[in-house]
Amino acid sequence: MAPDFSFDSIKKERNMKIAFIGGGNMGGAIIKAIIEKKIADPSDIVVSDIDTAKQKSIAKELKVKTVGDNAKA
């Protein structure tokens, strides 16, 4: 039997973590869609960006964790 990769099965997976390298326009749009579609909770998303101002902005707007080091994402 093939694995179920539907959005419903993904939403049920509570151990899923998602990391984004860079929090620019494209990453921000994808993160917003993931949260709006309830594919993942903001607490399950980490964004790595070297720009500390961008980190603060993303964390405030999207309620996700941000880091400045890709390895920590």
C-alpha cells in the first residue's frame, strides 16, 4: 500500500518540523500559506535569516521561531 501524502495526513502528523533558509518574500508567502491552511502550526516552523531586523519582523508577524544560523534551523 502506498503511503498517504495528502494534506489531511500531513496535518495529523504532530512531530513535523519545517525550516526555511531565508525569510524573504517567497519564504514569507509560503509560511503564511502553510499556517493559513493549517498544514503546520507556527510553533513547528523555524526561519533562518542573517538579518536580525528581518528575524524580528518575521517572528512578530508570523509567530514563528527565528535563528541567525542555518545549522540551528
